[in-house]
Amino acid sequence: MVPSAGTSHAMVTVWFDGGCSLCRREIALMKRLDRRKAIRFINLESAQACPLDRETLLARFHAEEDGHLYEGAAAFAAMWRAIPLLRPMGLAARNPVILTVLQWGYGQFLRFRPFLQRLTRRLES
């Protein structure tokens, strides 16, 4: 689901796996870029209330923007729209063709995620 083109600077909520070293690194970068504090980051390790069961939220990236819950690349695009530097990419992802390509890329990333998680754990050790 893609919000209307008029949606501007909506508060975004992101659920992330705080037990994943790769996820923590990515969220740390997003927090640094989110200078306006327009994103509420929720660590699933300590979250009290979630819109979906924890297992579903851990399996794919999820974000809520303007009352819409997104997953995968669409969730990343929602997060990007909240960060001025990344907003053009998030707006571009409203195009169904671009979003389809991003979703495909996200699916490929998920195949390599376990390897990348192991690698980042080693880097933290």
C-alpha cells in the first residue's frame, strides 16, 4: 500500500531486531540521519505492544507511516521519506515499478541476511 503523494513528513514507527548486529548497525545509521526525530524506533527485544506478532515482525522489516503498515522495501521507503537526505529515494519508491524492483532486491537481501548477520557479529567481537 502506498500513501498519497500529499503525505509529507508523517511520523514513522520502525520495528527492528535489537538482537541482530546487522540491524543495530543499520538503525544506528538511520538514527544519526534522523535529525528531526521523525522516526520512532522500537526494539523488538523490549517492545510491549506490536501491530503484528513478534515472529512476523522479525522475519521482515516493518514500518508504519500515516496509519499504514508496510513491510519489506515499502517499509524502508517509508523510513527514507522521514529523513530529508533519503526522502527522494522514498518518494521514488511510490512508483510501482521502482517499488517492485526494490522489493525484489529486498528479497535477495533476505537470502544473504544470515551470512551478513554472522559477519557483523564477528566484527563486533
